[in-house]
Amino acid sequence: MKKRILVKFSGEALAGENGFGIDTKILKFIADEIKSLVDNGVETSIVIGGGNFIRGVSAAKDGTIKRTSGDYMGMLGTVINAVAMQEALEFVGVSVRVQSAIKMEAICETFIVRKAKRHLEKNRVVIFAAGTGNPFFTTDTAATLRASEIDANMLIKATKVDGIYNKDPNKFKDAKKYDSLSYDQALHDNIKVMDDTAIALAKENSLPIVVCNMFEKGNILKIIEGDYSNCSIVKPDEKEMV
Ligand code: GTP
């Protein structure tokens, strides 16, 4: 069976040490990683957050900007990242299409699930931009939604850490890493791997979520090939199977 995956990158990761904007060295690194997936026959789609530009919740903190407007501003940030990633992928010779949840036809295609699947079948990478197109949803939820819609086998959350811990590994030396956990554990154990909406949607669709370190070269391909030694996976346990 053909492997079809969605990789979620945080916008913040694109910013590098600056914490803001886009570091083209990181963009190029990610593009090379994605190219290795495509070269190995993996149908690959991407969601990138927008936190390197703006976060709706933070923008709305003092009440000057409404939360809904802050979230739309955040969605625009994800479109900037998607266009940048499109350029980097084309630079390394990968075919790519950007589809936005909000129509902006001068910049990119509009999200149409059947068209997205067609692009993937033609070995094009598809980048889903503008989140879900609605305020109050995170890009993690957008990633889970799009992964479910395109029948992805797996959602990979590519982060700065190598998996899911019971407490912050940067603060606590005795933090314990999970190899695997159920959706219910991810929902109830105060494990902030993704927001509850995203986890609930993944659970409903039995979509496995893998959390791994994006900066380790070859890591994502290793996971897709079945080596889960360097990541954490959220998947249905037997009682959750229907
Ligand atoms: P096939 O029909 O499978 O060959 O796909 P295709 O994407 O190559 O064909 P299409 O003619 O739809 O697109 C050609 C180019 O135009 C691609 O680079 C698309 O990303 C781009 N494109 C298609 N629709 C839109 C749109 O609504 N807005 C923008 N900005 N670009 C678009």
C-alpha cells in the first residue's frame, strides 16, 4: 500500500534563533528532508503553523485586537510560511502545490480535498495553508483535519523535542519519555502534545500521531519506514478500537 502522510511543522521552528520570520537555512533543511520522503515514494503533505509571525491568542491579549481577528492574522502567517516552503521545495526539485483554506487565488489554490488527493497521487507535495479557515482552531487541529480528509496513514508532528514526556524535559531531569500512548492518555494526562480538539479528532479517525525531532536528519523517513525508536506515538489502544 502507498504511504500517505502529513507532516506538521511549527512556524516557530522556521524562525531559527531569531524567533521571528523565516530562516532560509532551516527552510532548505526541511525541504531536503521532505525531498527524501518523495524520492522514497511517500505521498507527502504539510501543514506549517504561523507562530513565527503572530499567534491569535497572544495578539488578542490586551483586548485591542479581537481574538477572531488575531486568529485570522495567524492564518495569514501560515500562508506566508506555505509560500516560502513551496519555493524551498521547488528549489530542491520537488513538485508542490499550496492549497489555502481561505480563498486567495492570486497566491495559491483553494483547498479542494479531491484535488489535493490527485496532486498527491501525482507525487506532488501539498501544503495546506490558512489552518482550518476558522478562528478558535489551532494548526494542530488543521493538520489532524486535513490528514483525516486525505486518508493519511499517519500524522507526524515534527518538533524541537524527540517525543512526548510526562513533564518538561528541559526543566525536569527525571522527565519520562513515552514510547507509545493512547489517545485517552494524551487527553487526560495533562500531556500538552496537541490541543484536545486535535487529539479527539485523531481518536475518532484512528489516526496515529507521531511526535519526533525535526532537526535530526533522516528521522522522518526512518519513522515512515517503521522505526519508532526515536519518537513517541499516540495510537488506539485495544479498548479504543471499534
Ligand atoms: P493537473 O491538473 O493535475 O495537471 O494539476 P496542475 O496543478 O498542474 O494544474 P492546474 O492547471 O490546476 O495548475 C497549474 C498551476 O497553476 C499550478 O502551479 C497550480 O498551483 C496553479 N494554480 C491552480 N489553481 C490556482 C489558483 O486558483 N490560484 C493560484 N494562484 N494558482 C493556481
